[in-house]
Amino acid sequence: MNDIPALARGCAVLGTGGGGDVRTGSLAAIRAIREYGPVPLLRLDDLPGDALILPLSGIGAPTVSHEMIHGEDEPKRIAEEAERIFGRPPSAIMSSEIGGANGVAPVAWAAQLGVPLLDADGMGRAFPEVQMVSMYVAGIPADLVIMSDVAGNVVTIRPVDGLWSERLARAVCVAAGSHALMADYVLTADRARGAVIEGTVTRALEVGRATEGAADPLGALRDRLGATRLITGKLTDVERRTTGGFVRGTATIEGTGDDRGRRLTVELQNENLVAVEDGRTRAMVPDLITVVDTETAAAVQTEGLRYGQRVTVLAWPCDPLWRTPKGLETAGPRAFGYDLDYVPVEELTHG
Amino acid sequence: MNDIPALARGCAVLGTGGGGDVRTGSLAAIRAIREYGPVPLLRLDDLPGDALILPLSGIGAPTVSHEMIHGEDEPKRIAEEAERIFGRPPSAIMSSEIGGANGVAPVAWAAQLGVPLLDADGMGRAFPEVQMVSMYVAGIPADLVIMSDVAGNVVTIRPVDGLWSERLARAVCVAAGSHALMADYVLTADRARGAVIEGTVTRALEVGRATEGAADPLGALRDRLGATRLITGKLTDVERRTTGGFVRGTATIEGTGDDRGRRLTVELQNENLVAVEDGRTRAMVPDLITVVDTETAAAVQTEGLRYGQRVTVLAWPCDPLWRTPKGLETAGPRAFGYDLDYVPVEELTHG
């Protein structure tokens, strides 16, 4: 679990534009491994049933987070608070969100704490809101959130539900300078079974390695993801604004080559959420939509979108958990304010 | 400690316009006493040194709080969280802020929890911000805040200092609908000595009783407070706005009778902070400035200021703690953004 460059590339692809800048997470991970040694990757079955899993993620706006480096104290302060509450220290760190920086940075947090990293996460991708995690969809009560910020504050939230969890955590995050580290849904291994998405660290590594030395990186990435190519072209318009700790905006891609004359717009709220062409939705959340550099197949994150970039937009199916009624209610298009009934990307592509 | 009407009158006077609507606190206190029985009033010396004192207060904008009634669950949830953290239940409730609703409502909270009320508070008046308490001025680390809201959420903050405490608690309060119940600076009796203002519940009761059946209520109140009359007149202008959980504004009083031709403006931020006449400051925070009904001597709180009211403005000295350098740094005029050097009200009046 020490191939950080491959992990970072994979996490950026799974981040669908968001989840924070992977470069920040990579630097922290490389530095922490150098100082504390390599981080073992564990499967859920490797842990005793009562072992405590600490799902950690950064919360905040990507445009802020990529300028802020987590200190070493945040994971320690959160682990101490968890131990104070549960009477035992965490046995493993889990990424709450494999997409973006939050997929890579947990390697640093695990190294600093001297505990293994679990090969699982709570999304299988990136999502902007605290309650948009598999643990919530699995019906585990969102009864505890522990946050720590760069100033050293620790905030523990015992929310009545996942929506309050999001509302209060977001308010604390904004007050703390639009960035904080957070443990959400602290779980025993027994509780985690069926409530986390397993194997996603391995998947991110495989996605990151797929393009390594490939003659056709874009093709290799498509194959590995099982993705559909929505368009290849040029970024002709990027509109972004940061409000209330979120980045919202639109990216417009005009087709080139075989796609000349076509035009795709991608709506984003931290992550890429909906892709539209000629008034027809081509892909929508919770399916994954990622903008990649056409030549290198490296993911372009929201904050890296620039006029004139040569890009390809890929879309592929989300984890089946997100296609359940509770999954769609939590993170389907309507959860983001879009008046759209969810249609899987496979059907939209063939339709 | 069951003369709630007198306590409420006194707390309103000490509230200098703010601290929340005393009527809400009174109703809750009367109801709780009826249901759970009378609340004993304790002096600090009555408690063993390691007894846990839970200082409680409502936090929020007065214009919101007077429409919201605390449930019975908030104090219980906070007491439970305190017991979880300290390993023993609280032995007494303390009002963090004797001024306004926060001076009266603790009677209800104590009744609901079945514990005595401490004859002390953290201000001797009302202040708008979390760090403006005697415990902060006494140098006690602001290392724990426990909050609960009407929805049932519990938030525990371990801030690095008092300013972060205010910033994070305010953010949580606004997210919770601009009102929450809060325990700040949970103390043992030993630690509380010299760090709380003792005797203030008794003082509020005495102030409230001073006008009872008096032939000259205004004179009786002035004598009891040792207050200066700044003006008697008519409210001719009231400007108020609510922003970020605070009420800010200005009240203008034009003199009548002997004061005809004079004009006083009172600047307020939840509380009345500065009284100015002809460009001369007549009284300023942390000294107390209260607008009272000229006939009944009942305090008029910020949200009750109405055009045409016949009022008298009284001002009197704050607790000596607030006149120390740390006290003035914390809650002197500059702490509220006024470019004024503090001059005690006694000197301004004789100057």
C-alpha cells in the first residue's frame, strides 16, 4: 500500500472532479510513510468483530482544501477523543470517501497513528455531503461525528440523524476556515459488514496502475473502469463559484475530431453530477462522471478545469448500493436539486 | 428561590436589554417548579470541592429565542454528556448569565434535573458572546463546551481558546436554528472560587423586589442599583437588524419634562452597549445600561423597544472583575468594535 502515485491517480479518477486535491493528500502520504514506515492494508475479515474502525475524511471546499495541509495532530486528536468515548483505541483507519484527496490522505493518517488502513470506503467515489455514505444507506444511526481542525479544536457531534450530522458538521467546517478532518460513523468491524464498500483501495490502485506505461492510456482506463466515453473535445467554458463551503458550477466541452459539432455540459457541486447533451441527460449521479486529459487519461479535478484543455468525459456505473431506493434518495439526482428520475448510465448510453 | 416573577424582573433589569426574553424563561421556571418542586439555592461554600457545577445558558438571537421554548430534554442531554465525560453527574446548575432569560431559565433546568441552583453566575449581567464570562477573565481554560438543541442534537466542543469557543458555538447555534442550550466551562466547586460572580441570583431577586408595591418604583430601582438616570423621555427611533445570530441597532430617546431638549442614543448588540448624548459618551460597556418604563420601572428588553414608549435610561457600575485589564480586553468597548477608552460610569456622570 505504498504506491502512492498510482493510488492518487486512481482516487482522482474515482473522485469525479471532487473529493479534494489528490496532490495534497499524496504529499502527506509520502511524507508520513517516509517518517513512520509503510501502512498495511487490511480486509474487513482480518479484523476481530469488536475492533474499532475510524472512518476519516477531510470536509470542506476543494478550492480551500488544496491550499491547506493537515497537521499531524488532527488524526491524533480524533483518535484520542474516540478512545475517550469508546474506551479503546481505533484498530484501523478507513477512508470515508475513496474519491479525491480523501482516498489518499488516510494513508498518512494511518501511518501517523501506527494502525492499518482498511481496504474499503463509504462511497466508492466522492460525494459532497456528510450523510452521503454507505453507512447511512445501510441504516446505521449517524450518532457520532468527531471533527478536528488545523487550529486544534475538537468538536464531537451526536446528531439525531444524518441530515443534522451534515448540517452541523458543515457549520463547524465553515467556522473552522472551510476545512476540517472528520470521523463519521465510528464502527466496529461487525457493524461495518455490509455497511461499507469493500475493496475500494485496491480498486483505486488498479485504476491508477491501468494507465502506467500504456500505449493508449485513455483506452486502458476505459477498459479498467468499464466506462462509456461521452465526448472528446475542448473545454470552452468553465463557471465556478464557492458558496457555503461548496463549489458549484458548469463545465462545457465542445467536441473535436469525430465529435466535432457536439457539445456536452457537466453540472458540478464539488463533484461532476450531471452530463447533458442537446437537452438529453447522458449520465447522472450517483453514476460516476470524470473529466480526463485526453492524452494522458489523468483525471482533471474541478479546481483544475481550464479553458482550452483537451479532455474526454467518461461515465460508468456506481456501486449497486447507490441504486437501491435508499441509495438514490440519499445521493440520486433529486438529492442534489435536479428534477430528474435516475436512469442508469448503461441505459442512457444505449438509449 | 421560587419567587419567579421577582427574579424575572430583576434579571430583565440586569440584562441591559438582552439575554433573551425573560417571559419565556419565567414560564418554563414556573412550570418546572410546579412539576418537579422548588429549587434550593446554594452558595458556593455549601458545595464539596470536587462537586461538578454545570453552567448553562441559552445561546442565540433574542428575536429568535423568545419564540422558542426549550424542551425538557436539552438539560438532561447535556447533563448526561457531562457525566459521560467527567464520570459523575453535576451537583448544581449555574446560570452563565444572570441577565435576561438566562438568569431565570436555569431554575427550570435545575428543577428538571433535580439539582440545586448556585447563587452565582458568570457575568453579573448579560453579554452577547460565549467568551465574555468571568471564568474566561479568571484564566480558566475554555476547554469544553456542551450544546444541545431543540431537535435533540448534542455537540461537544473542545476549543483551543475562548475565541474559538465563541466562533464554533455560534456556528453550531446558527445551524441549529439560531438557538441552543449550552454548558460552558464545566467547573468543580474548587475551581469556581474566584472565577464566578457570587450572590447574583440573590441580587436579581432583590432588584426585582425593590419595585414591588413602591410608591416611586423608578426611585426604588435606582436606589437598589446605585444607578444614574441618563435621561427620561420618549423613544423616537428604534433601528434593529438581525445578522449572524445577533441583533444590532440603535435606540434614540428624546427627553421630556425636565429633560426636554436633550437626546440620548443607545447603541445595542443584543445588549445596550454605549449611551451617547451630544457626541459625549455617558456610559459604556461593561457598565450596565438599561432602558426601563418610566412609570413601572420594568426593564424594556431590546425586542420590546417601541416608538413612543415613555422610558428612562439607567446606568450603573459593573462587577469590578470587568474593570480589570483582562476584563476590559474581553468585554470593554473595543471588544465590541467601539473606538473608545473605557471610563467608568461614575466618572462620566460627574464629569
